[in-house]
Amino acid sequence: MTTQRLLWTFLFLLISAVQECEPVCVDAVPDTEAVVGNPMKLTCVSCIKREINAETRVNWYYRTNRTAEPQLIFIYDGKPQGVEGPWMGRLLWNGSKDLQDLSISITNVTLNDKGRYECVVHRQFSFNLHTASISKNATFIDLVVREKVCLFNKQAHHC
Ligand SMILES: *[C@@H]1O[C@H](CO)[C@@H](O)[C@H](O)[C@H]1NC(C)=O
Ligand SMILES: *[C@@H]1O[C@H](CO)[C@@H](O)[C@H](O)[C@H]1NC(C)=O
Ligand SMILES: *[C@@H]1O[C@H](CO)[C@@H](O)[C@H](O)[C@H]1NC(C)=O
Ligand SMILES: *[C@@H]1O[C@H](CO)[C@@H](O)[C@H](O)[C@H]1NC(C)=O
């Protein structure tokens, strides 16, 4: 095959990777309601063809509202990495080995955690000597936080 032909094949593979999903990879609708004091999974799924060789990096961002500046809070770059600041130690990687599930979890939700969470995925594909990369905002979650309520009590109050 000529170099040009290889390049077209590569582009085709790349486009397939972006458009098609393995049947096992199902886009999940993320939960958007958290309860104070509980853990909360922030779900982000980004499907990719298994046979495609891609290096994946994920950045998670948080902002208090949709006009605020996004703040980097968690990185996955070969391994999970916290980011210095108020989120350090409060977030856990909860993704899968194949990096189709890129979720994180808040270990212990507080009222201040409400706001918008964004999952931005960078994938670098390689095919022989060619590489190409794509970045996309895979998910955003507008998280609502509720106080814990004692259901057994007639007058619902905070536990
Ligand atoms: C969650 O945070 C609250 C307040 O900081 C604390 O009292 C509670 O023990 C924590 N729960 C867990 C499971 O860490
Ligand atoms: C959005 O958040 C920023 C920074 O926290 C704040 O300055 C701004 O007033 C907020 N805007 C709205 C509409 O709540
Ligand atoms: C991680 O995800 C699994 C599967 O959805 C869930 O059962 C578990 O509670 C999550 N872990 C945390 C710390 O939220
Ligand atoms: C997500 O995409 C939008 C528009 O495409 C952009 O304005 C925004 O800054 C992106 N978010 C992050 C966290 O990069």
C-alpha cells in the first residue's frame, strides 16, 4: 500500500472509532442528584472501538455555574491523579480498564459540591507512523445536592 492509501485507511479507522460503539459500551445517562454525606458517582462514558490503539487522557472540570471559569479537578493520564486544591483527596477514579468508562466519584458529598462537572476526553490514535488526536467534551453533569432526610420521622429533618 502507498503511504496515501495507508493514511486513508487510518482516517477511516479513526472515523469509525469515533462513530461506532462496541455493544458492551453503552452510553449511560449520568445521575445528577447527590445526597450530603454520601458518595456520588459522576458518570462519563466515551465509547471507542477496541481494536483501535489509542492513548487516552481525561480532564475533569468543575464550575459553580455555567458562566464561571472551569476549574481542573481531576486528571487521568495513564493513572488517576488528583489536582492540588480543595478537591484533592475528595475524588476517586471510578473508570474502567478499557477507558470507555471515565467516571469519577466524590467520596463524601457536601452542599458546596453542586454545580457543573465536565468530562473532557483526549485520545491520540496511532497507526504505523501516523498519529491523530481528538478532544471532546464527553459529558457534563449539572449536579444537584440534597440534604439527607430521615424518612421514618414524620417531620422530615436533617440527620
Ligand atoms: C463526610 O463528611 C462529614 C462532614 O465533614 C463527616 O462528618 C463524615 O464523617 C464524612 N463521612 C465519611 C463517610 O467520610
Ligand atoms: C457564577 O459563578 C461565579 C464564580 O463563582 C460568580 O462570580 C457569578 O456571580 C456566578 N453567576 C451566577 C449567575 O450565579
Ligand atoms: C464506583 O462505581 C461502582 C459501579 O457503578 C459503584 O458500585 C461504586 O459505588 C462506585 N464507587 C464509588 C466510590 O462511588
Ligand atoms: C466544552 O465545550 C464548549 C464548547 O464546545 C467550550 O466552550 C467549553 O469550554 C468546553 N469545556 C471545557 C471544560 O473544556
